Amino acid sequence: GAGVSQSPRYKVAKRGQDVALRCDPISGHVSLFWYQQALGQGPEFLTYFQNEAQLDKSGLPSDRFFAERPEGSVSTLKIQRTQQEDSAVYLCASSLDTSSLYNEQFFGPGTRLTVL
Amino acid sequence: AQKITQTQPGMFVQEKEAVTLDCTYDTSDQSYGLFWYKQPSSGEMIFLIYQGSYDEQNATEGRYSLNFQKARKSANLVISASQLGDSAMYFCAMREPYNAGNMLTFGGGTRLMVKP
């Protein structure tokens, strides 16, 4: 079956532009996570959805970052007025549920954002 | 304090030899999960192996095994019979039950390079 997909795979934005990054999770997966991975570092948590509810957004670095998942499937991460420090790979992951510590997260290929 | 520490930024290993990638973690929880992921140059995070904090035996998955030393809070990944395709970034990650949806906290990664 299809895995997690993300689009676009690459995005170049001029400083100050708004961008929208899309994530299509695996069908039926309740939980959806966004992570930010700076060059040469491990991914860092941004936000978490359970179905359409955004239950935690503590990792979003500023109020320029906004995420939504209105129908509990596709999610969009929006960054307003992009800055150079926003340049990173944005990873999306989904999982069936969160009741088990073992519950595997399946990752998408990521969107590489470069802000000039 | 770092929750996950990977002290080896880069490692070389000869093809067909075994290699150990180090990971130490910090948590006050008794219940937690430890994961290893592989990230090739394509960018996707590939799940390799899982160890639960209450698992008495070390986890194994094919050529991957996890050397779990709970008292020392270490969870080293052992790759036996290295192959050229094992060249990639490797990330250790932890899941704690009270974190957002059981999100993953990642270490900084180790770049493994397999020499022919």
C-alpha cells in the first residue's frame, strides 16, 4: 500500500514569502506528527494531531508556523513570512494510534525548504 | 540536558564487518521505548529496531541487534556483516508516555560509511 507522501519535495522561497507544505498520511492512521530537521541534525518535534484535533503544538518555533488537519487525513504545515532560519527538511509521520509505546511512526520523504 | 546522545558523528566500517553505534538516553520514566532509524541520502526515515524498557531480552531484527543496558541508560545498535547499502545516517530515538501523542525525541545522529 501507499506510504506517507509529502509535497512538494523541494521548495525554494524568498525571505518573507509564505509557504505551504502538504502531508498525506497512510489511510486510517489516526496520529500525525510534523518534525523539523535542520542540516546535520536529528529531527525535532513540531506538532501532533489526533484525527483533526491538534493536541500539541509546543514544538512550533514561532507564531509564523501554523498546521492544520481539517478532515483528519491530509495535513498542511504553513509558514508565514519565511526567514532563513526556517531552511530545513520538514518531515511528516503517521501512526495508527498512540496507545502503545511501540506504535511505529511511518515517515514521509520530507520537504526540503530553502529560504533565500 | 540532551535526552538522546549519540557521541559518534561519523563512523567507518569495512564491508562484512560488524559495527556498533552508540546511544545513551536520559529519562526519569520507568516505561519508555527506544528506536533506531536509518536515513539514507534520499531523506526518508526507515525504522530498524525497537526496544521497550521492560523487555528483558535485547531486540534483534535480521542483521540489526540492540545492546540494551538499562542501568547505564544505553541502547547501542549493532549491525553485523556490514553492506555497502548500510551507508547512511543512523538516529536513535526515544518515546516517553506522557509526551505529545508519544512523539519521538531524536539524537543528533551518526553517519556510517561502509568501505568496500
